[in-house]
Amino acid sequence: MFAEKLGKQLGRPTRSVAGWLVSKFLTVRNAALEESLVQISGIQPEDTVLELGHGPGLGLQSAAKLLTAPTGHLIGVDYSVYMHQMASEQIKELVASGKVTLHHCDVAAMPLVDSTVDRVFHCNCYYFWPDLKKGASEIHRVMKPGGLMVTGLRLSHIAAFAAKRIMPGENWRPEAYMTALRDSGFTDVRMEDKQHTHLTFQAIYATASK
Ligand SMILES: C[S@@+](CC[C@H](N)C(=O)[O-])C[C@H]1O[C@@H](n2cnc3c(N)ncnc32)[C@H](O)[C@@H]1O
């Protein structure tokens, strides 16, 4: 019962005591992973970059710092109203300046034009998608040909969560997501062990071939 409730809040935090606790947990526990993932994503100053399931907004803050060219633009999507509002508040100056645009929407249906995004990154997000193929196809649709997508995770932590049934079903397995990416037109799909500063984690890379 507790595991199911925690899993629901991790997958879509609500404005509630449980949702607030989860947001603090995400902020403390995942800050280093979000930061490391941004650093290995190869973001260029003029890129259009998209973060999926940004949660409280730590990765957005890191990525925005790298987009120093006038054309550099950051987009974030999250389907939790609470997380959308929390991130909007955290980076309100960046949103007001037009550098960052946040959408409250599902990864599987993003209000973005075809082939407009250079890079996509996301941490601890795909495990919660009910249909990995729909999500992967939508990411592929919005990416420019040759664009790079990077996913960050700590496999041992996720496997432990799955064993406790906090993570529903089998979608947490990297193989399931990598298969969905290949089936959606991504190539060079691979998972690598990474060491960045003090953190060890896994990164799934995929190139949007078109
Ligand atoms: C476990 S949290 C991770 C947040 C942050 N990336 C981190 O690593 O701390 C998962 C986030 O993804 C969002 N999310 C999950 N499934 C989603 C979907 N299908 N569409 C949009 N957002 C989604 C949730 O609302 C939540 O904010």
C-alpha cells in the first residue's frame, strides 16, 4: 500500500503532504544526477533543448546556464500540475525572459513542432510512462534529424525500487525503453556506465535518425 502510494507520487507528484515530501526527496537525491546528465549531454550554446519530466526543475536550471547564445532555447514538459508550477516558480526570470518555455503536458503528446529540437534529456522519468513506444515516437517526432537524446538513471536504485513494487510493471527496465527507442526510429541506442564528479550512473544514448 505504502509502496503503491509512493510510486504514484514519484510518477506524478500532487500538491499534498506526500507530493511535497516527494519533491524534497527528488531535490536532494537527484540534484547531482540531473547536473551530471546535463554536463554529458553535449549541449551547445545555440541549441534548442528539451527536458522531459523535469520535476522540481534542477536540470532546467543547469541546462539554461549552457544556452548562452541568443538563439539557445530550453523547453521543459511535465504532466504534474504541481511540478509544472514548482519549476515555473523556481525559474520564473528565465521563463519571463523567454529563454525557457514550460509546458504542462504528457510526453506522449507535446505541443511542439516536428523536427525542432536538437537535444533531449531526462532523468528518472520513462519508468512511469504507460506506453514507452508512444513516448519514444513523440520524442522522435519533435527532434531534428541527427539530434541526440540522453537518459540518466541509477540502475541499482531503480532495481531496488522495482523489487519493492514502487516502480510499476516492467517499464523500468532499460531494455524495454531501448527497444521502444529503436522501434521509433532512433539509432545508435546504447547504455553506458558513467562517472561524473563523485557520481556513478547509467546513461542511455539515442540518435534521432530521419
Ligand atoms: C521521479 S520524477 C523525476 C523528476 C526529476 N527528473 C528527477 O530526476 O528528480 C518523474 C517526473 O516525471 C513526470 N512524468 C512522468 N511521466 C510523465 C509523462 N508521461 N509526461 C510528462 N511528465 C511525466 C512526473 O510528473 C515527475 O515530475
